[in-house]
Amino acid sequence: MCRVGVALMIEELVHRNLSHRTLGGLAFAVLALLSAVGAVATCFIEDLVMPKPKVEDEQSLWLRGMRSGLSSIALLLTSSTAMLLQPFSLLKGLNEVFLAEYLNAGLTAPLLGLYDVGFLSALGVMFGGAVGLASGVISNNFGRSTVMVAGIVGWMIPSIIDAIRNAAHAEINLTLIIIYYLGYGCGRGVFDSANRALCTALFAPEHHPQIFALLRFGEGIAATIAFSAFPVTSGMPLEAFILTVGTISLLGYGLAEHINKPR
């Protein structure tokens, strides 16, 4: 009797959920399963093929971490290229807060519900992946600057449109929300692909660990400040800051390319 009751409950839940959004739910379930299997498989493969690191005592690890952090700061202070590229990292941190706090929680959830937040966030991530895959082809055919400018502008577009919408006292709608997520995905795809390739090209191999550490540092510190300082539920102060840092990012990237242009 108990088994029959449980079976009926499961059947009702499955029927209710599948009838709501069958294809989307199944697609994301399959993707989640494949991601989990891939992550587990990667861990086992890495253990099998990667050489075992030397065991270091706690003091050695601490000293190595200190040297690594200091060398990253030294690169930022001594390299004009590193300093010019840093605003793009700050822009990423600001857009992560814009996505999580304002777009997801402030706009999408009240309009469409929490269920659609996951779908639309995934849409932005998948679009970013497509942009990242295409960035190499676009760079080879139209130049690296085309991709980099598109990524920076892509991160600025949601703030521009939303600032205009707020000034006009217009209501948010699904079309605008999708544009916001696609703009986020465009910037994310370029940051994770073309921007990293740019850093690899402009810095000597011995400086690669430092410049990649600076990328993470920039986005982390910007996200922390934005989360703490701005009332992100309204969007406006954060959007103004995103537009300012985005403009600086465009100028900084252009100067970095000019400085490193072969003479």
C-alpha cells in the first residue's frame, strides 16, 4: 500500500513537471548528468596521468604563495600593459554582480519566476560558450580587436538599455531580459577566450601565472566592492559604474594594443 502511494506521488510529480516544460527540463537534466560524469572522469584521469607533486611542508607552501602574490602585484605596478588590461577584469566582476543580484533577482525572478532564472542564466552561459568557440575564427578573419571590442561592448549593452528603460519609466519585458542575458554571455565568452589569448600573446611565458592571477584578482575585488557598495536592486548606480569602467576598458585595450604593436 505504501509503495503504491509513493509510486502515485512520483507519477503525479513527474506528470506535472514534464507537462510544464518537458523538453527544457529533459535537456538540462541530460546536460547536468553529462557535466557530472565528465567532472568525475576528469578527476580520475588527472590522478592517472599527472605526475605526483612533491610534498611540501606548510611553511614552504606559505612562502611560495607570498612570492606569487607579490610578483603579481609587482607586474601590475611595473607593466603598463598589465595595468591597461586590468579594467576589463574589473568589468567582469561588475557584470557578475549585475547578473546575479540585479538581472536574476531584481528583474527575471519577479517577472517570470525562479524557474526561468535557471533557464535564462543557462542561455547566457551557452551563448558565451558559442562566442568563445567562434572567437578564434573571428579573430583570424577580422582581427583580434573586433572580438575584444565586441566583448566589452556586449557587457555594456545591458546597462545602456536598462538605463534608457528606467529613464523612460518603461516596463521590463521578456525580450529585453533575453537581450541582457545575451549581452552578458557575449562579454563572458570573450573574456574567457580572446582575452586570455591576448594576455598570453602580450606577456612572456614567465609572466603568464602573474597576469592570469591579476585577471582573477580584478574581477574578485570589483565584485566584492559592487556587492557591498551599490544598491543593486535598483540597477542605476551599478549600471553607471559599468558604463564608466567599460569605457575605460575600451581605451585601455586600445592603448595596450598600440604599445605592443610591432614596429
